[in-house]
Amino acid sequence: MGHTNRHASTLHHLMAVLPLALVVSFSVVPPAHAADDTPEREQLAALARQLDLLDRLAEHATNTAPQYRSRYHFDYARLRTDLKRVRAGVQDYLVPRRAQPRDSVPLTGDYVRRDDREESTP
């Protein structure tokens, strides 16, 4: 029971932190200026660190998720994949390799995974 409560607390914390971190980080980033982008770079570096923290929280939640079978599961792997994509985009901006078009592949955004094996069980 304590293990389940701990997992629920971690999941709740993760889900509360993710949108908040992204909103706060993007809302305080000033518009880019060619002459002075130091504040923007600092904000984006802070965002990258927050994404690292969110990834570690998701990894921890993955490892501490309850082992009992239920119909729906939170898809931590998909969340971590999306976090990796966002972090890579921030890093590409901070350390550009060359001028390039933006990656147009959308994030998944759907993190509920249904266990279809349970459907076949009477």
C-alpha cells in the first residue's frame, strides 16, 4: 500500500511539474535579439536542466511503478521519448550545427497505454 501511495505521489508530482516547468520557462524567455541573446541562452539552458530533472523523475516513476496489472498504464517510455525530443531541440538551438529547418514531427502527447491482454481475459 505504501509503495502504491509513493508511486501515486511521484506521478502526481511529475504531472504537476511538467506543464508548470514548460509554461514558466517559455513565459520568461524574452524575444530573441541578434545582438544580445545571453538572457535567452541562460533561460534555455535552465529549461534544458528542468527537462533533465523531468526525465529523471519519469525514469524513477518507471522503476517504482506498481507491478500489478491493470487495464491502463501511464506510458513513461513515450513521455521520456518526447522529453528527449524537446531537450534535443533546445540543445540544437543552443549549439547549432548549421542553419536548418525545424523538425516538423509532432510530439506524441498521449501517455495512456491500454493493456489489451486484459481484454481477452474473461
